[in-house]
Amino acid sequence: MTDALLGVVIAVPVLASVVPLIASFWRDKIGWYVALIALSVNAFIVASIVRGFLNEGRLSHEVGGVSVPYGIELALDGLSVPILVLVALVSLGTLVYTRNAGPRSNSFYSGYLLLTAGLIGVTVTGDVFNLYVFIEITGLTAYALIASGDDGRSAYAALKYLIAGTVGASLYLIGIAYAFVATGTLNMADLSARLAEVGHSDTLVLTSFAFVVAGLGVKVALFPLHTWQPDAYSSAPYGVAAYVSALVSTVSAYALGRLVLTVYTPEFLVSNPVVSSALVYFGALSIVAGSVLAVLQTDVRRLLAYSSVSQFGLVVVAFGIANPTSVFGGVVTLFGHAVVKGSLFFAAGIFAYRLGVTRLDEYEGLARKMPYTGAAFAVLALTLVGVPPAVGFVGKWYVALGAVRAGETSVAVVIFASTLLTLMYVARLVDRMYYGAAGTGTSETAVADGGTGGVCVTYGMVALVVLAAIAVVVLGPVASAVQETLALGEVLGT
Amino acid sequence: MTGIAESLLTQYYHVVFVLLLGIGVYTMIDAKNLVKKIIGLNVFQVSVFLFLVSSGYLEGAEPAIVKDGGGPYVNPLPHVLILTAIVVGVSLTALALALVVRVYQEYGTLDEEHLQEVMSDD
Amino acid sequence: MTEVESLRPLAAVVVSAVAIFGILAAHRRPNIREAVTLVAAGAKFAIVASMLPGVLDGTVYVTRLGEVVAGVPFVLRADALGLLFALLASFLWIPTSLYSIGYMRGLDEGNQTRYFAAFAGSLSATMGIAFASNLVVLFVFYELLTVATYPLVAHDEDEEARAAGRKYLTYTFGGGVAVLAGTVLVFWVTGTVSFAAGGIEGLTTETSTNVARLAFLLLAGGFSVKAAVMPLHSWLPDAMVAPTPVSGLLHAVAVVKSGAFGVARVVLDVFGPEAVAEIGTGLPLAVLAVFTFIAASIIALRKDNLKRRLAYSTIAQLSYIVMGLALLTPTALVGGLLHIPAHAFMKLTLFFCAGAIHVETHTDDISKMAGIGKRMPLTMSAFGVASLGMAGIPLLAGFVSKWYLLVGSFDAGHAVFAFALLLSGVLNIAYFWPIVYQAFFETREESDEKPLVDAELGGHWGKVPDHYTPRVPVADGGDADGEDEHSDHGADGYWADAGWRGGETSPFVLVPILGVCACAVALGIAPATVYFLRVVRLIVENVTGVVV
């Protein structure tokens, strides 16, 4: 029974997304309420699904009763459970934020619900082509939402994202086309068995892997495929930027992990040491390049975007090493990063709406004017650095331990060094916020016209950010407790 | 050498796929006009469709409508996949063009270089 | 060793964390805010002291709190070594808080709430470091200590303070990264990171020597950053821009001591003296320590700013501890460990004196302090006593630890270390004695030249001036920067006479100075009676089985 819920949890937001559009004939601004109801229902369904997972282990559902491998399978295992929970929570949290901050139009919330549906679809699907479809759904809606900002810049950034994202998704499609040509099946579990039969060193298999990784790499925004990200994040409205940064790349990284680890499996990486090294070094390059580029930024949102490049590099390294310890570290980092990055964008939005500050040099002395948001911002930023006991440290620990266990010493060095690299830009931010000379004049003028876009910052928005800051600190020790339940060893087949 | 030449000549679908892929990517990168970039994107996507569809082809096979005594059938799955992908491509093109219209309304130009200038003046 | 489940280790950590909220809440009522700090300090010391009799008997107090990461329990454990550090830190928080009150109010500093709250947080983290039962918990609190002390270092908020704060963050987080790397290595090799007296089983046997050496290098190196061993020391002199009680905290109470404590844990409880001897990393560390204290002492000779001179003195003295630990013989271990509290008391006295001088006369440079003994006799006496202790004169704390270090060096078979120690003692006198001498026996007009401080490096080429003019401020009673109200110079450039009754500065400042100085004397006269030597002997006995 619980497995049927896997289908329901996608269907609810899709169906709900139609309602605001229809209702706009009678009433404007009803979108938020529809989204709230739909996503709350979804949250309950996710809770039941998780309970089902805890009882039964891996869940699987065949859509329409058509048996695997001809039909589409929806599946949930230890790798996807945290991501599903993450999507459910963040979608509700962003809703709270966009009540005051974001665009309130009906079409916005239709898009929002469709985006959520797409994200959940990517998480629960067990079919590689279905994954492509959901990735494109996610992408389409993300492009539309990013373009919902007020000025033309957001439209242009969305267009660039569209072109880059479509190229990425198409490369992924070519990849699974090669895999299909090699094996004749599209179901993930079946594909993994057939690929092993064809032979992991076969040219077709290698080609498909390359295209898949390249395509998903664009979506995850790894260096050097990340160029769409800074513009997209800095032109979108803050609520959208938070949602996209928290979830879209995260879910794409999850998809990358799902394919590399369960379809191609760690045996593939073992049979092709060059490929495995390339993947890991690719990730390590992102870690370094992302941090270095982040230090050079003057706009806070662009800084946060490059910071994401760095963090996703760590996740890709974790997946590339492919032992249960590092994969768990990767999942913890994904989860933690999503919450942290989303909340950082929320906080940046609060600063922009209240004080009109968007650039790093305008952040001088900010923490004095807005102490709670400033403190939450500092805690979240320090979590990125890896200050214990918060979730960033826990993720890093497992990934580093996994790297050392796998004998990848140079990668372990990069992982440890990433603390210092992240510190480079976080320290500047925190230092400026707390010790800068306050009030350089921009704040006065901004307050006079009510901040950016006339949005009034509510206690709810600040409370959300503070709650997130507390959550990431608490999540650290909690994460280790979850390790057993996820049973990643089974997922990896080791 | 003969092996490659032979396979290139017999699998000319593959060759065309690669050519179209290259043309699409080149257009996306090189064209200054935004609409041309979208055209390039479409060409790129079409190349992928071509690849998948042609992969299901069997020489001497019949269309995938089952009848009694029917011979080998062409695999219908790639066709189905491509139908979905075409729909996705259409929606993407529609969205992209809508964004282009918006950009044009705001900035009055569709040339990439002019746009950079105008936006940095903002 | 019997383990007793108790909430006291946790209580010791938490009491000042809770106090942070009290301090923040009382930000408008300074007296209540200060009272919260003092009550928390008293309570913390009481909790820690209550565990002392049990620990001396062989009991270990344990609080278990789940897991940090898989395979690593979050346990706070009050054993002998942890209690040594905790006792020292919690005891010294009391006079430091009193002194902070006098200092901050005397200078009318801003952001006092943030200051006291960050202080309380730092002490919480310090207790966590002391009572950590494994490397990961130690790392957690180590990083939290960095985060808590950063607002203190950058307190003044001017460019210099912020730069010092950033440097501090970079160095200490860098050290933290090395510690984390070493911890992961240890966990990978042995499957555990919990401290075990005498070393974790199998750390050197289950892996190649080079891996063990790498782990030692990372761990000891990472902790040595905070312990200001050269060449990783340069954050410490720059951090002197912080208010003096913060410098006291950094040098004596918490930060550098936590680095030294970390090295102690690594040598005693992670590797164990035998293992360190096996992999041969003890001697290089000892040599590095010797280089540090000789070099730092020589650099200190040239520093005119009193606090910087004290900073280099700390760098030197901390390396006594590291050297003692690195020499590995039981006597040397006792010497190194005993120097932790000994140096703490003496250095804190010196810093308090420097701060008192700053508050009362706004003088920071030694060359301007001629004759200040008249103005601040009690302070300078305490300074004199403490500096004698630093040099290792008997009847003072520094002598006891130095004695054990000397015997330990001979025990280890390397007499050269003993000679280096003696040389360093001479250098100590060389850079402290002029301060004391000129304070009491000279006046502004009649001060001797200070070639070490004033002369150019490399000497003069060409004509040497006939008459050497010492650095004298404008002799019309006020300094060029117009600090008339605060500098008590008479019209002829003499300090105003303050007599020996204690009127020279606020009691909040004076009482801690004299109190801590008295402790240094007490530790020198009867080190076992004041418990520290007993605890140290117990630690070494647990680790090596030898009773010193």
C-alpha cells in the first residue's frame, strides 16, 4: 500500500498546480493557500512513506500495474529517503518565506507546485528516461520561476540557464540512449544488471557514462559547467533563488549519485580506474575553483552561488569514491548544504528587503542593525566552513574518512583544505558583518523607499532563518544516528 | 582504416547525428542573436531525437502494430521516448521564445553583445 | 581506575554556556551582568574542584551523551590530565573576570556585553577541551573555542584588530584542519579515537611507521599552532591588539594552554611515550621546541611594546611545555605538565600588570616606563616577582617545573636540552630585568640607554653620535598625543608617587594581580600542597607507570 503513495506524492502537487490557474478567473492571490494545502498534504504523505521505508526497507511501485522492466518503476531506498524528506521540508519552508517576500501571483504558485512535483519525481523514479522527463520538468519550471523577477535581467539569466540546462539534459539523454542501445532496457535496476553483462569496460557503456555525467554535471553546476548559476541566482527573486539553490542542484546531484552508484555501480568505477579518478578529480577541481572564485566576488548572491559549486564538488568527490562511508558523507553534505544555502539566501533576502544591501561592501556592520538575522547568517556560514558539531562538519568527516579508507590521499588533502578555502570567503563576510563600520549611507536611502521592491520583512521570515540555523547545528549529531537506517551498503551493493 | 570508413558509411545516421549535434552546439555558442541560439538548441535536440529513433530501426522489420503472423517488428520504445522528448523540446522552445520576447520588450535588442552593454549600464 | 557516571563534567561545560544567556539578557544592567559572570565562574570552579579529591583517588567522572559520528561516542571524561587543565582554567577565570571589570570600566570600553558573553563561551569551550574523552570531541570544542575567542581578539574593531582577528582565524582553523586530518588517520588505522593512558593500542603497530609519523605530525602540528610553536606562532603577537584580559585569557587561561594540552593528549593518551619513541618523532619536536624558545627569547629582547615582549615570552615558555612532553622521560613529562599551571599564574600576573599600567597611565612601551615603580609600586613588585619566576628563580612556580625539566633532560640522555633551558633562563632575565630595574631605580630623565631595543640591526656605519639621547617624551608634562588627564606626570616629567597602600589603581585590578602573584609564589613554595604537583604526578604515573 505504501508503495502506491510514491505515485500519489508526485500527483498531488501536479494536480494542485492546475487549481490556481483555474481559480485565477475568480480570485487572485489564492495560489499561496493552494500551495500550502497541497504541500502540507504532501508532507503527511512523505511521512507515511518514510514510515513505510523504516518498516519494509526498499519500497517499489510499478506505475499502472505494468510490470518491470517494461513499465515505469518508482522506487525509494536509503539514498533517496533523505532527499525526499528534504524536498518536503524545504518546499514548505520556502512557502512561509514567499508569503511576504516572493511574487504572490497564481501562476507563480502553479509553477512552484510543478517544480516541487518535478523534484519529487526525480527523487522517487526508478527509470532512467522517466528521470530525464522529471529533470526537464524541474528545469522548465525553474527557468520560469527564475524569470519571475521584476526586471529583464532575470529573463536573460533564465534564458541562459535554459540553454545551458537543456544542453545538459540532452547530453544526459544521449547518455541513456547509448545505454539503451547497449542493453535494451530503461529500468534502473534492470539496467544495472544488463550493463554488468555487457561489460563495464565496453565502449558503449563508457560513452554513455561520460555523457550522463557531463549532462548531470551541467545541472549540478560543477566547474567548469557552472557558468549559468551565478547569474541565475543573482537575478531571481530571493525566495526563488533560495528554493532553486537548495533543491534543484541538490536533486540533480542526487540523480548523479543514483546513476553512478546504483546503475553503473561501484564495480564500474573499479573496472575503470581512469574514469573513477577523473570523476573524483573533477569534483576536487570544483571544490578548489568554487572557493577561489567565491573569494573574488563582490555580490553576495554570486558569492553564495560559487560557494555551491564548491560544496557540490565535495558531494561529487564523495560519490566518486563510492564506499558506504563517503556516500553517507555525500548525502549528509547534500542535505546540510541544501538547508544552509537556502537559509543563507533567505537571510540575504531579508537584508536586501529591509536595508537594500546586496553587495559585500554594503554588508559592513550589518549584524549590529539586524542582530538575530546576522547571528543566524553567521552560524549558517560557519556551518559551511565545517565548524563542529554542525552538519557541515559531520558530512566532511564521513567523506574524508571514506577517502582515507579508499586510499585517496590527495583527495583527502583537498577535502581538508576545503575548510580553509571556504573560510576565506566566510571569514570576510562574517568579519564585515560584525566589525565593519556601520551605516555607510545606503541603508538610510533604502529604508526611505521601503527596501527592495517594497517587501516588508516579517517576524516569520526572521524566525525561519533562525530556526534553520539552529536546525543545522542540531542536525550534525542527529545525522550520525540515521546512518544505520539508510543502509547505504545495501544500496551500493557492497 | 577500412573498418572505420565502412562503419561510417553504413551507419550514416550516426554520422548525421554527430554533425547535427555539432551544428547545434556551434550555433548556440557562436550566434549573437538570441533567436538563433534557440534555433541551435532545437537543432541540437533534433540530433538527439534522430539518434534515438534510428537506434530502434531494424532492416526489413515492420512497424510495431501487432498482427497475426507478423514478422519482426521495429522496437516501438524509442519512438515513444522521442515523442515525449519532442514535447519537452516544444515546451522548452516556447518558454525560451517567451523569455526572448520579454528581453526584447525590456531592452529593445536581441543581440547578445548589445545586451551585455545595456545590462551593465543598468 | 574506576569510572563513575556523573553529570559534573557536563555541568562544568554548560554552566558558562547558560551564563551567556544571562549576560546577554542583562546587557543594560552592567552590575548584574558582571555578577552573572562571577557567579558562573565561582560555580564552575566549585564543580571542577569537587571532582579533584575523587580524581586524585583514581576515580574518573564520565558523562555519556550519544555519538558525534558513527563509532565515536560523545563522552565528557574528567581524568587527571583533563582535571589539571580544567582546574587551572576555571580557577583563573575568577581573577580574570574581576580584572576585566576593573579594566573595561577603567577604559570605558564599548561592547562589554559581547566581551563578557564571548569570555563565558570561551570558558565553556575550554572545559569541553579539558574533558574531551576522544580526539573528535576535543576537535569539536577546539573549533568552538576559536569561534568564541574571535570576537574577543577583534574586540576593538579597528583595522588592526580586524586584521589580527582574521589572522587568528586563519591560523587556528588551519591548525584545526591538521588536527582533523590526523584524527581521521588515527580512526582509520585503529578504529577508535578515544584517549587511553599510555596510548591507543595498535597505533604504531598496525600501520607503517610513516603513516604513524604523518598522524603524529598532523596532530601535534595542528595543536602546535595554538601552542604558538615556531614557525606557526605569528598570530600570537598580532593578537596583542586585544584588550589585556583577553591577552591574559589567550596566553594563560585558555587558548595557548589548550594547544599545549592538545599536544599533551597526543603524546600521552593517543600515542603514548613508548610509541612516540618508537616512531622517532619525539626528538624532532623537542628540537623544534628548543629552537622556538631560544629564538623567541632573542626576539623578545628587541620588542619595545610590553605586551609584544610578553607575547614572545609566552611563545618561549610554551615551548618549555612542548619540550618537556617531547623528551618523553617521566621527569620531563612532570616538568612539562607542571609548567602549564606554573606559567599560567606567572604570565597572567605579568599581563595583568601590563594592563594596569595601560589603564592608569596609557603607557605601552617599555622605553617610556622609566620610574613607573613610583606610580604603581605594588603592580611593579608583582611584575618583578613574576618575572623572577619566569627565569626560574627558586621559591617561585617557574623554578619547580624548570627543575623537573632539567632533570628530565639529563634522564633522556640529552644534556644539550638542559643547557638550552639554562640559556633561556638567562635570556629571560635579560628581557625582564631592565623593565623592573628601570621602574624602580630610574626616572624619566635619568634612564639608561637601551641599545637592544633602540639600536639599528647591524650597528652604526660611520660616525657614532657622541651623546646618546634616550627616547624621552616632550618634557612639558604632556605627551605629544595629548593624554594629559591620564598621564600622571608632574611638570618635571616624574610619575606621581602613589605610595604602597594600593591607591595606584582600582581594587578590581589590583586584587587579581596580587592574588595571582601569590598563587605563583604558593605553587613555587609548596607545589604539592596546592594540588597541582599531585595531579601531575598522577597523570605521569597513569601513563608511564613510574612514580616521580
